[in-house]
Amino acid sequence: MNCLVCNKELIGKQRKYCSRRCEHIASHRKSRGQAINVRPRRSHLEWSDEDIQNRINTKSSKIIYCGGYTNSKSPMYVYCDDCGQPFKWNAKGLRERDTIRCDNCRHLLFDIRKKERVQEIQERKETKHQEIIQRRKEEKALREMLLQKTCQRCGKKYKANKINQLYCSTRCRNRQHDANKEHLRRLRIKNGNHDNISTILLAERDNNICWLCKKKVDWNDFIVNDKGNFLSGQNYPSQDHVIPLANGGSHTWDNVRLAHCKCNTEKGASLFGKKKNGQVILFC
């Protein structure tokens, strides 16, 4: 006689169940109105190749059973229809919900995705590099355009070394600087107190003596070139302002002295000068 629940062979004569567990299961099924007897579980050894293939198809349609099945604890041989690679797989997976995965396909898919990722990164780097090159070309073209300037002194077109360069050469820059100084000097004379001072009258007042070096001036120290331009020499007399116009001085008799052209140039717009022995003197 067999157990009414698990169909296991019984040893005793009066017993209906093989264990307390089966007895409790039968009592539980009776309370629910269910049948005590159930269809006995089919043994793994009774599975045919078709049954195993049907079980595999529920997990993956790309895996084909080859053989080698003995029990649920031993491996069996299957075949991947995608890559054509045979491999071993544990038969225990037939009763579990895990899907069958081909390691070769997984590695191939990983390699493909890796190559795509590397290619994407490479294309992104190349695109970024091209953008940088294009931006540098645009910046260079803009700089070249900004360096093409017109001299504010002579009107000549030239290529500047710096963006804030205004003149084509040092000569034009110095000439414009001197012109600005002269314009400022004349403007100060015009707007401030000034007298009509003659160099001849100034020389008579100062007895033809340079007030800077205390030596006589030479009225004959000049030449006239072929073009008729008057060129004064170093000892030719000139009008020098004790307090320079640039420092707020006025063009009046009390602020003007007779001086050599050389001494006047050396003094410039300064109030101080140096003697030969290195001592500093105050001109005013």
C-alpha cells in the first residue's frame, strides 16, 4: 500500500500516510475540499529529449539541446543557434526560472558595445578637436583683421604688432607726441596770461647771456639748406620758460629767459638740472 499524499510505499498495514507531514497535508486539503491524491511528480530520469527541449524553449528559443542529461545535478550539452558555440549548462536550471545565456554571445555583445563606446568617444574627441581648431582659426582671422590698421599720423596702412598700436612707426609716434605737446603749449598760452615776447628784446634784456650755462649766445650759429629751411645751431639763442608751460608756467616776461638751443633742449620741461660734477641745481 502506498501513501495517499506522496504515493510512497508504506510499511505498516493500518497506516494511510507515510508521515505526520503527509497527514497534516491531507487534513488541510480535506478542509479546503481538495483531493488528497495528487499527480505524482515525474522523475528527471523519465524526461525525453523532446521534454528537455520544450523546457529549454520556455527559457530561450535560441538554445538547442544536444544531449548528456542524466540528472538535475549534472551538466548537459546545449548549442547556441546564434553564434554556433556549444557549451555546458547545469540541468538544475530546468526547474528554475533563470534564462539560459550563452557566454560567447554575451562576450561578443560586450565587445560590440565596447567598440561602439570607444568609437563614440573617439568621434566625440575628434569633433571637439575640430571645434577647437575652427575656433582658433576664427580667433586668428579676427586678430589679423584687428591688426590691419591705419596710422593716425601719416594715414599709411600697416600691420600692427599689438592691438592697441596706433602708429606705423616710432617716428610717427614721436612726431604726433610732439605735435600734441605743442598744441597743448599753444593752448595754454592762448588761454592764460601771455605777452608778446621778442627774442631780440629778450637778448637785450639778458645781455646775450644764457641763464643756464652763463655763456654768450651766438646769433650766427645757423645754416640755411638748399631747400631754404632755417636750421639753428647749438649756441643759437632761444626763449626758455623758467617754470615750463607743462607745469603751469606762463608766457610772460618774468617767466622767460634767454638760453642756448642746446641748454633749452637739455632742460626740457624740468625744473632741475645737473652740473658736470654731479650736483643738482634748481633752475628757477
